[in-house]
Amino acid sequence: MRLLKIIDDLSLQDAWIVAGTVRNYLWNVLSKSNELDVTTDIDVAFYDKDIPYEKNQEIQDELMKKYPDFNWEVKNQVYMHIHNSNTSVYKSSRDAVYHYPEKCTSIALRINKGEIDVFCPYGLEDIEHFVVSPTSYIMSDRERIKLYNERQKTKKWNEKYSRLSIILAKMEK
């Protein structure tokens, strides 16, 4: 809740706590740890066409100064398509979350008018069952499939979460 309030107080457009921050917290809760792992990045996604790419770092640095207990990673989703193969410009933060590589990573939380908004376009089943599987977006492109499989080899999530099942993407012939 503290992190959600910090992000809400930034007054960034379409701002959410996303991806591994939420996924890992939920896996920790399901593992009876109930803690936010301080080694996990605090992934913040926002969407504002009026904020230049370089401003991400300034916002991130300011958060690091004010809240040094957390490892902040702030990204304006207007520009993030450039980091992904064969991807069009995102239309919103939700659109960006839809394009994340794993179903369990495609999750976002924010405070909106005093209520907690949850966005998880692929549902919560993979998180609940400790499964890492590719999104339909990943499966629609051979290059993205290749990058997804390489990502799974480098993340080493199963070293932290022994119950985890990682499903590699298979390319159609």
C-alpha cells in the first residue's frame, strides 16, 4: 500500500506498479513470506506523451533520493515499444502490460480515486500456481519467442521459488 501511495502522489499520467514487483510480492505471499523482497525492482509504468524519454531517469533518481530503501525502475510506456521486437507504439500503460512476455508478469496495480485498480489481462492463474508461461503476444512472433526463451534462461526465478514451473515457448513450424 505504501508503494501505491508513493506512485499515486507522483501524479504521473496512467501510472501503475507493474510486472515483477507485483508478481514477486504475490509469490512471496503465497509462499507464506508476506514480504516485499527489497532486492526486487519497484517497476513503475506510466504513460505520458509530454514527458521525454530522458525524464524517466530524473523521476527514478528523485524516487531513489526520497525512498532509498527501494530499487526504483521508472519507465514511460510511450517509448518502451522500442525495446521489444516487432512491436508497435503502445497506446497506454495497460496496452504495454498486455505486451509483457509472461502471463504472470502481465499485472499492474494503482490507486485510482481512492480505490485499488488491478489489471491482469491474462488472469491470475499462472501466479496462483507458480507458472511462468508466454503470453499470446509473445507466441505471435518467432523473434519474440526466441527472446522469451532466452529471458527464461537468464532470470533464474526457480532458484528463489522452488515451486515454479517454467514453460518455454515452442515455435510453430
